[in-house]
Amino acid sequence: MSERTILQPTREHPITVTPTGAHVVVTVNGEVVAETDAALTLQESTYPSVQYVPLSDVVPSALVRSDTTTYCPYKGEASYYHVSAGGQTVDDVIWTYEQPYDAVAPIAGHVAFYANKADVVVG
């Protein structure tokens, strides 16, 4: 296995993680699969901000572990979950960094949802 490149956030590629400070509700297929007041907002460079919800605030019965993994040089190795909701399973809706790099350490124990597969409502 080759060495992974690890990059630190810079002024040209900033990454911030801050408490969202609002109620966050996530639905998939019209069914609530997560609800929290403890979400974190991760803002990376010019990308849309992403809500990271505590895994403990996701409905456990909705989670189906996926074999999918991806790598981000800023955040680390990501694992995925399918979500079972509304009578069907949607593949790879959730990603999580179980051991994130130090620059984004607060997102450990949190999960994020793809906006094209889930409805994430803040506030």
C-alpha cells in the first residue's frame, strides 16, 4: 500500500469546523433518520458547507454499513453507510471519518449526508 498524502488546511484551502447552533433534521425518502441540536458545520474552501451530525443522533435501525471507502488528504479515510428508510435502502447516503486527521478532529463520531440523497434542514 502506498503512503497517503496528508494535507493541512491553508489560507488557499481553509477548513473550519464550528457548532451549527441550530436544530438539524435529516430525512431520507420522507422519513426522519436523524435529529440533533449538536451538529457541526464543516466549511471546506469554496465547497458548500456540510452538516456533521453525531452518530448517536441517527436512528440506529436506519443504518446499514457499506463496504465503500474513500480518502481525503485533508480529513482522512471515510467509511459509508446505506440508509434504510421509507421502505427502501438508499446506497451510500452517509459518510463518516472515524479517525479524522487532527485538523478536523471534532468531526470524529459524526456523520454527514449527501445532499442529493437526503434532505438536511437546518433551523
